[in-house]
Amino acid sequence: MNGWSDPAEWERQRGGADCRVCRSKPDAVAHLEASWVLIGPDDPMRGYVCLVFGRHAIELHDVTEAEGTALMRDIRRVSAAVAAIMEPVKMNYEVHGNTAPHLHVHFFPRYLGDQFEGRPINPRAARRPAYAPGEFERFRERLKVALESSAA
């Protein structure tokens, strides 16, 4: 089921009223120039990151030129930090918003032999837990330090 099944609720969410993504800001591991970073121990892949645009906007064309430039700097910064920490063979990036109408970017590090090798990632089918005991906490701390040290 997607968010579109209740048109009134979908429009309320699009308008920013009680946006669940906006409410996630206090849970951020880092606040960047135009966005904040979310990660969690139950994420679908080791090193997965969700980068959330800093104000309620839905589409890329809803952001100003300056905001878009700052968002791209944040995307590059997160990508570089995750790549340095997790050493994936490839990074996949996804922008959807069809279940939560708030502009955000998913980062999926890809690894040799990952369960989705040779095909797209299906987060709902991902094996969990993605992290070995203690691994998530180490990733969280290393990501936080990397993003703080790469501040513009």
C-alpha cells in the first residue's frame, strides 16, 4: 500500500501538515548545509543512508537554484563519507517520495556478493539484520565524524 490510497491524507502530507519525514529531524545523525542524515540499525543494507531535504518540499523542481546546489553538495558529501567508510564497489542513489511526500535521497552501497547483485535493490526483501553486532554503532560514529570533518 502506498500513501496515495487515502487522497485526503496524501494531500495533508504533501502540504507538510504533520509530515512524518519532517518529524524525523531530531533523529538525525548529522545536519548538513541543506539537509539532514538518517540511519538506523534496521536499514536494508550495511551503510544505507537517507538524506532528507531541510525544508518541506516534494520534488526537485520545488527547490531554488541555491537550495539545489547546496543539496547536491550534501549528496556528494554523504556519498564520499559512506564510500570511505564502507568501501562499496558501487553506490546506488534513489529519489522517490511516493510513500512519503518529502524530498529525500536514498544511498544504497553495493557490495560484491550482496543479495541483490546484478539487479536493483528491493529494500522490503532485504535480509535483516544488515549489521553484525556492534557494526551499526561503529558505522554511525564513523559517519558522524566523517560528516563533521568534511563540513564546508
